[in-house]
Amino acid sequence: MEEKSLISYFYGFFVVWFVATILLYLYGGFFAVYQGTVLSVLELSLSFDNAVVNATILATMAVIWRKRFLIWGMIIAVFGVRFIFPILIVYFSTSMGIIDSFNLSITNPDEYEKIIQSSHHVIMSFGGMFLLMLFLKFLFNENKDLYWIKFIEKFASKISKKGDIKIIFILFLMLGITYIAPNNVVMGDSMIAVNKIEILAPMLIGLIAFYLIEFFKSFMETNSDKNSNITQVSGGFISFIYLETIDMSFSLDGVLGAFAVTQNIIIIMLGLGIGAMAVRSLTIYMVDKDVVSKYIYLEHGAMWSIGFLALSMIVQIFYHLPSMLVTTFAIVPISLAFIQSIYKNREFILDSKD
């Protein structure tokens, strides 16, 4: 069978890019195309680590669920997270109905942005906690036998054998964040009054969401020998939901950062959608080419990137961080891990020759 070329993995991305660019031009001319391009680059740079994590999980899933992630997951990513989700924020943050929230996003983008920014601390609390739990699961893994940042990862792996240390860490962290949380935070040009329950509750929801998904995944794996056909479907569905939840958590920062470029929900959806399709195409390429296993530290770099991104979201509960800084958090660990993996592979080849 002929091996697929690199460019063939991105045919879907090129189609989405072409259609979205045409729609952007028809909607707002060349300036809308420019804004959409900036947003697509922002999404890709912030979500590169997401592609590595997705590839790690997809590699264990059936081919049919990989295709569903690319097709149905893309629809959820574009219309669910990048279009409907911001509208739902307005809906839950005000007394408006869904239709009024949608109309506000189209007719009064400046007011729409203000409402989104007023919920910034809620969004960051949920997303930061969910991603932090994902990182801590990787860090405090007693069965890990490969270490990248050895003095931290090896120590964390060792103490994790004494019990579920990550939940102790996370509860103390939540307690500390809730205790030091101010009554007012600055978002943009406005001072926003904050009820501490608006910080604690989303963190708890993020924690519960993580453990619920972990529970269902574990349940499916435990029953893998019983009703194998049903289990395969259910297990694939749970992994699909897991991937979509991770994608949503990664996307929260990008959605909020998009408002620095434009307040128009249509341009945001199309621009970020182009970037999201690029990430998914890259994910499928990594799975088919077995990139994660070939570059042994790549997953470690992605997980450390997630850890830094989670901490940046927690910081952004109270203080806004520049998008460039957040992008650096996402790219630098993966880049370093990739480079070190190359050196490791060369050492292995040289040792084999000797």
C-alpha cells in the first residue's frame, strides 16, 4: 500500500482554510481575512501541545473513532466551543435569553466582549483546574519509567507510590486560591467585583469533570473482556468525550485571547476554526507516523506545556497575561523536548553501531 504523503494529511485543512477565507471576505472584506488569519495562527500556536496530547490518546483508539474525532470533533470545536460557548457565557451571566445573547454578539460586539470579560475569572478557574489535573496525573505517575526533567519527575513518581498525592496538592491549592482571592479584579479597563464562590465552584467543577471522565475510562478498561463490542463503542465514546473536554479547556484561553484581535463572533469562529482544523490534521499525522513514540520526550514536553498553561490560566483568574507570553508557555517545553529527543535518538543509533 502506498504511503500517504505529508501534504495529504492537510487536505482537509486546506479545504476549511479556503472556504473560511471566502466566507471571511464576503462577510467583512480583506480586513476580516487578515483578522481571521491572525486568529488561526494564535489558535495553532496555543494548541500545538494539544495536538501532541491528542495524538497520544488517539493512538490507543480505533480508526473509526479517529475519523469521528476529525469530523464530528471539528464541528463541536468550531460551533460548540468557539461559537455557542461564548454565547452561553452571556446567557448565564445575564438575564438575556439565548436568542438575545446571539443577537447581542452580532449587533453589539463591544458590549458582548464586556460581558465575556466579566466572566473571565470563571472560565479560567474551570479550564486551569482541569488542565492542571491532567498535568498532575502525568507528573504523579508511580508506573513511569521514562523521565525528562529527572529531578522533578523521578521524585514525583516516587512519592506518588505513597498515595494519591495530587488530590492533596490540588485541594491545598484550591484552598489557597480561594483564601487569597481579592474581592475585585481588573479585566481590561474595568474593575469587576468577584464573589469567591465564582472562583471556587468552577474549580470544583473542573476537578469533578476530570475524575468523572477518569472513572468512566477506568470502568470501560476494567470491563474490556465482557461484551467486547459494546465496550469498544463505549470506550471509544468516553475517549472521544475526554478529548473534546481537553480541547475545550485548551481553547478557553484562545477564545478569550481572540477578543484582543476582534469582538466579532463570526470572525472569531471562522479564524479559530481554521487553526483548530490545522491542529486536528497535525494530530492525525502524528498518530499515523507514530511521532510521539519516535520522539520519546515529546509527550513529556507537551505535558509540561499543559502544566505551564494551566498555571497561566490560574494566574489569569486575577491578572491578564499577554498572549505572546502564554504562547511561549505552550511552545518552549515542546520545542526543547523535541530537540532533546533528536539527540537521544542519535545517541541510540551511535550506541547500536558500537
